Amino acid sequence: MINRVLIRIKVVQMLYSYLLTREGFKLYEAPEVGTKSRKYAYSLYCDLLMSILYLSGNGAVRRLVNVPGVGDNKYISANRLAKILGADTDMKAIIKSNAEHFVAFSDVLYSLQETITKSGAYRSYIRKKNAGLEEDAVFWGVVVDTIFGKSPELIAAARKNPDFSLAGFQQALGMVEQSIKGIAGTKVGYI
């Protein structure tokens, strides 16, 4: 009898410590009021997150547009960061609400995948045998900073939006990098 009580107390203690150490991540919310640049930054932020999911082979985003040969890379498809991001309920809502706007980026996805697979960050990433969430976050952080931020095709696609501003573009890149760090900062591995 005493053993059962002690076991139950220990289980409650473990659950409580789990809840105390658990950190989640939150995606940025759409600005209710703000400048045109800020609203544009959020719109591009959503498109960039959806691009990461598409390149990672996420089925929900891949149903929106069909770009043959993109999202089939076995190394990028296996990353945990995209799985966690794709499983987030806020991200699912973003996918539904930005579906028709994301089509503007379909022309860029093949070029982005080609650039990523030729990069040094990719070669370094695929050499790691048991890449975890932290390695995934470092990889995507480098991709956002060096490839997304400097891709002429991506910038041209972003300029198609009439609200485009360079400040908004830079702000969106920073928001994506912060979200990636937030996912990597989760102490509990969801997947």
C-alpha cells in the first residue's frame, strides 16, 4: 500500500517537473494595427515558413502547388524542425489562410532547393549521422540568412507584392530566424 502511494507521488512529481521545464514556441501573430511595412513583413514571414515546409516535403503545403522534384530530398525531409513546425496548430491555420498567396512563390522553390543542395551548409548538414533538433535549427537558420536573404529569385517573387518594402523583407527574415530559434529552444522534443 505504501509503495503504491510513493509511486503515485513520484509520478506526480515527475509530471510537475516536466511542466515546469517545458517550453513551447509561438509563431508570430498577424499585426492588428501597424505600418504597411509591418503587415508586409508578416505576410512574407508566413510565405517563408511555408517555403521551409514545402522544401521539407510537408504534405499540407505540397497540396497547394505542384513543383516537380522539390521537397523530395531525403536529408531535408527527415528534419525534425519542419515536422514540429508543420504539426503546430497556428501553422496549420497560416497554411489555410495563405494558400492562394503562396502560389507566387512556386516559381522560386526549385531554384531555392538547387541553391540549398549546392551550399556548404547542406553538405555539412548531411554529414551528421544523427542530426537532432539543434542541428536542424542551425541548418535552417543558415539557409534563411544566406540563401533566402540573398536569392534574387526570392527577392523578385517578394517584390510582386504591392506592399513590398526592403525593411519589411529584412524584418520577415528576422522573424523566421527567431521562430527557428524558438523551435530549437523547446526543451521537449515533440517528434
